[in-house]
Amino acid sequence: MAAAASALAPDKKRTTVTLPANLLAEAEVLAAKRGTTVSAIIAQAMEAGMDSLHRKERAQQAYDQLRFALNGLTEEEQLLVDGIHLSEPVE
């Protein structure tokens, strides 16, 4: 096993994960279709998932900062900022 571990690229690590059987089966089918490894498919899926999580986290932080910055507004001012126009519609 030491020889196999030393054959890994320096930027890669080996680990054991437990996956739902249906997801592993999907990864195996996709890997076969693409002519790649299950590890590569799982790495790509994780990278896409992590990117999505980071985007959601940044969006939540931006929203929280905006809400904090607008915290002192009156209800009417908040409605204006939110894009609700309080004037009568023009006919």
C-alpha cells in the first residue's frame, strides 16, 4: 500500500468516503461513458458543489451586510429601497 500512496500526485490525497449506493452507481456509469475514473467524476462533482456552496455563502454574506447597513431605515424608506413605489399609479 505504501507504493500506491507514493504514486499519487503530490497535490492529491487518498481517503475513504461512504456514498449512497445509487450515487456511486451513477458515478460509475458516467465514468464509463466518459472513459475516466470514478475518482475523477466524484472530484468534478465535488468541485461543482463546493463552487455552488461558496457562491451561496457569498450571496448570504452580501445580503446580511446589506440588511445591516439598512437597519436604521424607517419602514417607508425600507419599502423604497426594496423597490416598492408608494406613489399613486399614473393612469
